[in-house]
Amino acid sequence: MSQIRRQSIISTFFVYAGFLIGFINTYLFTKQGFFTEGEYGLTMFFIAVGNIIFSVSNMGMLAYVYKFFPYYQDNLDKKKNDLLSWALLVCCIGFTLALVLGYFLKGIFIEKFGNNSPLTVKYYFWIFPFALGLLLFSLLEVVAWNFRKSIFTTFLRETVFKSLTTVGIVCYIFFWQKNFDSFIKFYAITYGIVALILFIELYRTGKIHLTFSVSRVTKKFIKKIIALAAFVYAGGVVSMCALFADTIIIAALKVDRQLAIFSLAAVITGLIQAPQRGVIASSLAVLSRAWKDNTLA
């Protein structure tokens, strides 16, 4: 418990640091003469739709990783551990299906958002690189939690990601001659950058290996894995849609100005989630291990 407490406190510090950077970004986004209200609203739309694409693409693999990681770790050699390989493959298949679905739904998207939010239509396909980066980072994040690296992952998600946004804003103002096209394309790959940093760290420290040989653990638990993934996947998609439906509905029914105002309020209310984020990141791996070892107390 002391380990969870320590990691939670440090992680919460990075969450609050991220909020501070986020407020600076919000100030720069909303400062007159830098970005328009529609441009600021588009970044929030990226987050909303990107999270929904992520929930559709992950196919329940995050739950698979944090639930079954102890079983793979205790019964397989590192180089024969196929958990990440299958999780990554299924996530890539899920993202491909989401991308194909997004391609065929573009006409409906234009019809719903074209009049009130023209920027969302113009940069529609750039939402998908943003979502892919979020998907890969989230998968690697759950793996890292099981290696007690929750502080580092929280630092990446809450501090580095928002710092990259700050870098993009500074470049937009001083080096890109306020070319929003360059900024939003950079913004679309920011999660990909933090995912790459996390992958390099896990690979450098020998924490992850990729193999597509089906292990005995996968064969033994395949039915339970499918059942868990399907159950969590269905709930996760519904939950994520409910969480970000307001942003999407406002973008469809109102002009960009209203979306920007609502997004600013959402950033402020997000402060109350800071301690929760730190506790979840620190405790999930410990709880998973306890369930596996039947230490229910």
C-alpha cells in the first residue's frame, strides 16, 4: 500500500503539472490574435473523436493486458511472452477497421458538420493519426504499469504530451507564421511521439519482446481472454461515447465559437479527476497481481 501511495502522490503531481501546462496552452489558444475560436475548438474535437476512435479500435486489449499480464509473466520466459504481440496485432486490426469505417462515413460527417464546423471537415482524416498515437500509447502504458512505471507513463501522458502542444503553439506563433495547417498536423502526431518515447524506454530496458508463436498461456486462457475483451470492449465504447458526446453534438449543432467556450469549461472541470488518475495508474497492476495470486485481503 505504501508503494501505491507513493506512486499515486508523485503521479498526481505530474497530473497537476500537466494541468498547469494545459492552462498555459488554453491561454495561448484563447488569446486574441493567435488562434481563432474555431481553431481552438478543433483541438478539443480531435481529443473527443480521437478517444472514441481509440475505444472502437482497442478491441478490449487493454483489459486483456492488465488482467492476464501476471499469468504470462509468471509462466513464460520473456522472449516467449506473446501477450503484447497479440494485443498489438488486434489493436492494429481494430484501428484498420475504424479507418475503413471512417472513410465510408465521411459523407455523413460532412453533412452533419460541414456548415457549423468546417475545420473539422477539412482536417477529418488527421484525426486518425491522433487516435492511432493515443491507441499505441495507451496499450504500452498498461504494459508499463505492470512494470511499476506508472510515474513515467503519467509524466508522458500528462506533462510531455501537453508540453509538445506548447512547443507546437510556440512554433506556430514564432516560426510557422501562424500557419494553422502546420500546427494541426504537428498536433495530430503528438501522441505518436509520446508513444514512441515509451516504446523506446520499454525496449531499452528489456521489458518488451515481440513474438507471434502462440504460447501455452494463450492457449489455456483464450476463451476467457475473448470473453473478457468482448465484455470490456462493449462497455468501453459506450462509456467513451457518453463521455465525449457533448463535444461532438455541440460541434454538429452549434458554431465553432460555442465549442471553444464549452471546451474551456471542460478543461477546468477536469481538475477534479487528477487524484483519480494517479491512483488508477499506481494500483491497477497491484490489483491484477492480487487477483491472480488470490490474495483477496
